[in-house]
Amino acid sequence: MRAQAQWAEHAAFMNALAAEGFVVLGGPLGSGEEVLLIVNAPDAATVRARLAADPWTASDLLEIKAVERWTILLDAGPAGRTSR
């Protein structure tokens, strides 16, 4: 992953999204061919628009496979809660 073209630019872009709270969690799945991002966004259009500015999007290194709404049912949280 780090050997791919424009890694530094992509990493800086993603780190900025994380710093502002748009990307909550992210990382490679399995062998690293795919990545899972958990984002804080009102809808799929916002996710697609924000990721369109990633340098890897223009280089066809970033492809959005799916955007799905996620409802958190389990959360250890600070109080040790395990379900909602």
C-alpha cells in the first residue's frame, strides 16, 4: 500500500479527514486489497463528494465499492456499556 504512487499525498488527505472527524476509523481488510472506512457523514453523496478530492481517486487507486448506513448496537463506551 505504501509503495503505491501518491502515497504521501493520499495519507496526508486521509489524515486531514480523520483530524476533522469525518473519518472515524479506517484500515485495510484481510490481505490489504480493500479498505474499510467508518465515516461521520449525513449521506452517501457527502461521502462520495469528500473522497472525490483524494489524490488516489483521480489516479484510479481509490474506488468506492459501497456506502452503507451503519447502526451501532454494541458499544463498550466509557461506562462499559455493551448494548443499546
